[in-house]
Amino acid sequence: MKKTGFLIAAGLLVVVLAVFSTLVLRQAKTSKAKLPVYGEVPEFTFTNQDGMPFGRAQMLGKVTIVDFFFTRCQSACPIMAREMGELYRAFEDSDDLQFVSISVDPGYDTLAVLKAYAAANGVHDARWQFLYASVPNVVDLSVNGFMLAADRLPMGHSTKFALVDREGRIRGYFNALDAKPMAIIRQQIKQLLEEPWSAPEAPAESAHTAKDQDQRLAFK
Amino acid sequence: MKALRKLSVTSAVMSFLLIFTGGLVRVSGAGLGCPDWPKCFGRWLPPISVDQLPPGIDASQFNLTLAWIEYGNRILGMVVGLLVLATAVLAVLQAKRWKQIWVPAVFAAVLIAYIGWQGGQVVAAALEPLLVSAHMIGALLVASLVLYTAQQAHYVGHPEAEADSGYPRKVSRWIAVAWGAALVQSALGTQVRSALKMLMDAKPLAGENVWLNAVGPIRHVHETLGLIVAGLAVHIAVKLLRRSKQASPLVVQAAWALGIVGVLQFLLGVSMLVVSYADILKLFHLWGASLIVGLLLMLYVAVRQNRKGEA
């Protein structure tokens, strides 16, 4: 009798734990699927390391990770480039994810310098773009577009990666210098890659432009 | 002594529950639900909305559900820590004559304090796999020590409990072998998980089958040893239930539990191999392994107690 009572109690405990954990796991999964929207990436068109225009139009339809950097930077940028490089290599199977690094030091970071920096970081395709623009435009995009600080450039750029969805909406920020955000960025990238999306009003043109851009770069 | 028995049993049960909630944190991906420690987003109680985040805290990593799953484990850890501490204090006060009671109890209290602090290191190191494994094994050690304390307190209160049990010869050897194998199996499990984590980071889009195939031979060793441990668990349970002269109620219950958990672990393993690596299966697989370790320890101590009585 005592034995039966013990086994029934233990069985009941297991059932309760199974129901409880199923609910918790389901809720956790749902919560991870709901990434917040922090804002829209505004219209902009800068120049990439190959001298081609690159802006919001080339971001639509793809998940994009954006950061601000400069090639002479010796403190945060090497870590940011390493983290970005790891993601670039980890997601090499997907053409739906791209990386965009925007220089905050255009006086030094000419297109040739950016191209050499890309090569030094093992960039071999169009998935990682390095952009050039004038300082006022870069500051405007950083502060007003991505809501990332840009004081006393080039040193005062943000060390965060901004995660942008296929519709050009900012969905997450990750401090590249902190291991914790970098430990969860992969999962959130996957989440956005799997997220259903509706093409913008002029999808054919935007997608076409981006595709052409990729092809042009591929032939270079 | 009765109070100590009750308290130590409660501590032991709660310690194994803590292993369950720890597993829940891991499989739900809530390990970084609170990016700081011991507070959560700078608060002693996790925020229930973004508006409650203190200024200067990065709001982009806030996920209400994950924060509360992680913090729930911390709260339970605190409760279990206090229970284990109370058990140790009571053991020192009431069972000074019995080293076999107060030594493991004190050791468990020191260890759980360390494990609690080490949980903060796990978060600080962004869930470094080795630290996660050490955290889990530490919790299993605490649970085992408290279980041992509870059982010894039971025998001091009931010295005749195993006097006429007459357990089959050599069964303690089988239990020791199974216990060692179960510990090795747990360590292998943590290695498989570490390898999977590295593969998932390196190729996040590859998919479960690719990651599992890439884990290498350690995965097959883990599967084979898992079969052996489950088989041994059932074998030991049957042997104790069928061949003992008069097994004590404690051993009858533990043997039944071991047999059932052994069979369920086998079924869980097969389901994970054949059907899917669903999170809920992973969670019970991990917990089942810790229960097997605890039950084997309990049976070993009972059989030794019987041998002592015979001698």
C-alpha cells in the first residue's frame, strides 16, 4: 500500500512537471519569436568598397547586421570585426543574411582602404559590405536612423550591431564587446530568417536592384 | 532527530527538483534571461515590462518570459540553499555523534553556496559549456550528499531498518558499477552537449541532423553506455525486488523507481534518436539521468547498511 502510494505520488509529480514544463517551453518559444521593432531604417544611399551604391533599397528582402567602425581603430573595432567575421562565416550557407559595416572615418577610409580591409577580414563575396559616406551623412544615419551614438568621431562610434529585418525594421541591438548578447545573436538571426515577411510596395524593383548589385559584385 | 529526518528528506527532494528547473532553464534557452547576477536587469525582482528597466540598462536583451524562467531557478536555488543550510545546522546540533550525518550535510551546505555563486560565473561567461556542465554536476553532487544525509538520519532513527533485508550477494558491486557508469554517462552527456553547442554556433543553419552527425564517436559511446546503464538499472531493480529475503520498504520503493526510470530513460533515448530532439524530451532525459544516479546511491547505501547489520 505504501509502495503504491509512493509510486502514485511520484507519478503525479512527474505529470505535473511535464505539464508545467511543456507550458513554460511553449511560452519561451513564443516569446523568442516576438522580436520587438525599434524603428525603421531611413532611406539612405552610400557607396560600397567597390564603388557601387548601397543603401536601404539593398537591405530590403534580406536580414542585415549593421555596425559603425573605422579601419584605423585599435580598440573596439578589431573585436567587432572578429565577431562580425564569425557570423559571416557561420551563416555562409545563407544568401538571405548580409553584413554592412559603415566607416565613421571617411577622411582615411577611402574605397581602396575599405577594400583592403574587407580582404584582410576574409570577405570573398557580396554578403559583407563596407560603406563610405561623408561624416554628416554617417552621423545622421547612426544617430537618427539607427539610434546609435556618434560623438567625437571617429572614436565615439557605437560598438553595437543593429539587426535589421527584411522589411528594413530594426529588431535588435547587440553589444559586440559583450559575450552575452553575442551568445544570443545567432538565435535571433535565425528567428528573423524564418520570419514570414511581406514584400514592400515596389518589391520587384528593390529585389532586382539588390540582385543586380550582387551579380555585379560577383563578377568583379 | 525526527525533525532532521524530515528536513533532510525535504532538502533532498527539493535538490532534485532544482536540477529539473536548472534543466528547464537550459533547454528553454533562458540561461541569459537575466544578463546580470545576482540581480536581474539591475533589480532584485525581474522587471515585468521594459518600462521598469533601470536607466542605463540595455533594454534590447530583455525578454520577460526568459527573465522569469532564469530567475525562478535562482529563487528555487535560494530556497534549496536555505533548506540545505538548515539541514547542516540541525545535523551539527542534533547529530554530533554521527559523522555520517553531519559531515555530508555540512559539505552539501558549503557546496551549494559555491554552486550558487558559480551560477553567477556561468552567466558572466555567457554560458561557457564547461561552466554549465560544472554547474549541473555540482547540483547533482549536492543532491546526492543531501540524499545520503537523509538516509543516514533514517538509519540512525531506525537501526533495524535493513537488519533482515538479506539482499542478494554481489548486488552492491553491480550497483557500484552502474553508479560509476551513470556518472561517466552524465559527463559524456555534457560533452555531447558542449560539442553540439560549438557546432550550432559554427553552422547555425545546418540543422539538427547535420549537427548530430558531426558530433563524432562520443555520441555513439553515449548512446551505447546509455543502453548499458538503463539495462543495469532494470537488472538491479529486478534483482533486489525478486531475490532479496525481505527488502526494506525504502529499498522496494527505490528499486521500483529505479526500474521505472531506467525503462523511461531507455524510451526517451529511443524517442530522441527516432522521433525528435524535442526540448521536453531533452529535459526529462537530463533529469532522468540525475534520478538514476541518486537512486543507485540510495540502494548502495541501503545494501551496505544491511551488510553492516549482518556483520
